[in-house]
Amino acid sequence: AWGRRMRRTKGTKSYLKAGLRSMASWVGLKEGFSINEFKGKGRGVRARLNVGKGVVVTDEKPIAVLASDIEYALRSDSLLANADVAPIISLCKEHSVRYPAMALLMASKALQHSEGVEEYWVPVNDLSFARMGDLPPIYQLLLKDIQDTIISSLGSTSSAHVFVMSTYDHSWFARILGTLHINAARNHDTGSTVLLHAGSMFNHSCNPNAHFQWDVSEGEVVGCRIETLRDVEEGEEVCISYVEADSSPREEKSTAEAKMRLIHAYGIPCGDACDCVFP
């Protein structure tokens, strides 16, 4: 089945070269909102009319979800179930990284996509990504493990080897890591790492006017809505809190940790000039 889907696609190479679509069809973005450029901030979400509290801005199923337990996430995937995922699980745990495992899971999901490999990557391609140079040695080793795992899951045939090595290569891995670094969100209730489409386009505010509403079934994230927290005026940017501090106890320790995470993980300073809801 994967071979038929592979023949229907041009491969991920065209995805890597395509760049961002000028008019992306943003999955789950509701009428009355649009994706626009904001000076000094890049793309974000704008209200095109006045909306009240509790209005749904986006409602979508995730592009990918990596469960808190990496081993469970990989072994639960139908294509990877019989593959040797032990090496990548071991390296990810040893170096406390999750994105390489998520890249492997996404590569597998693409191969299982009913419309072909390239179609799976179309919404991923819409997202911004951090450009990476040479991969550190540990990531080069992780890439080799990913390639070996996918090849073995496809039966270790010569055609599988050629396809995987030409599709899931250094450029692909760097692009996916950069995409996840910029866009992946964490669901605190399940510990899952989640990649959304339109939901990835919201900028941060320490005084947000919208927040996540996760749809969780049997301990797994299956959907996400972003809803307004208060009235939003026409033309106003809709923002979320990247650290979701508004759902945490207003303790000095949690506030300090939230501010540290903002600067270290996102490069966003939260200083005296910030319109901040933190105490």
C-alpha cells in the first residue's frame, strides 16, 4: 500500500523546495478571522470583526501528536509496531529530546497517508521554521536511526531504501526539527507534544485574549480549539500565552518559571514594559 501511495507523490523533496504557500488554506480557522503579518512579529491571527468572549477562533485535529511516553507513542503506530525503535527511544531518553521521535512518527504517518506522502506535508509546509546549520553529531545519529527504522518497517527492500534515503534526508530532518522548535505545543494534562496547523499561527501575549481548549480522549489529544477569553475588537490581534500561566497557581515560583521559560524557550522578554497579567 505504501508503494502505491509513494508512486502517487512527487516525494518530500518538492515540499522542501516549495517554501510557504502564499494563500494557505488554514485548517480549522473560523470565519471572521484571518492570518496576517504583524510588524515586528511575523504572522499572526487577526479578528476581522468584533467578537465576544468564548468565540471559537480555530477548531482542528492535530497534524501530529507525540504521547508523553515516547516508547508507547512509537510502538502504537501501525507502521512502526514491528520495527526496531529501541535505538531512537534510547537516544531520545538519554539526551532528553522529543522532536526526533516526533519526526519519525510524522514520517510514518506520511507514508500511511491515503493521498500520498507529499499531501501529508502540505500543512506542515505552511508553518514557519527555524533554519538550522550542520546537525550536531547526536542528531546525525538520530537521523540514521530514523532512516533505518523506516526502511525496516517497509520490509528493507531496495526500493524502500532508495525512497527513504532520498526523501527523509538531512534537509528534511533539519526542516522538521526547525518546524517543531517554532510551532510544537505541549498539552500539560497529558504531557503530549502537539503540532497544529492554524493553531500554530498565534503569537504570544502575557495578557492573552484567547486560550487553548484541548479535546482529550482516553488520555490522548484528539483535537484543539482556541477560544477568546474576552471581547476582541475588529482588527485586534488574537494572542495566546505560550506558557499557559493563566491556568497555573499565581505563586511567585510558577511566575518566575514562566518568565524564564519565555526568555529561554522563545526569546521573549517579560519586563517592566510588558502588559503582563503575572503578579
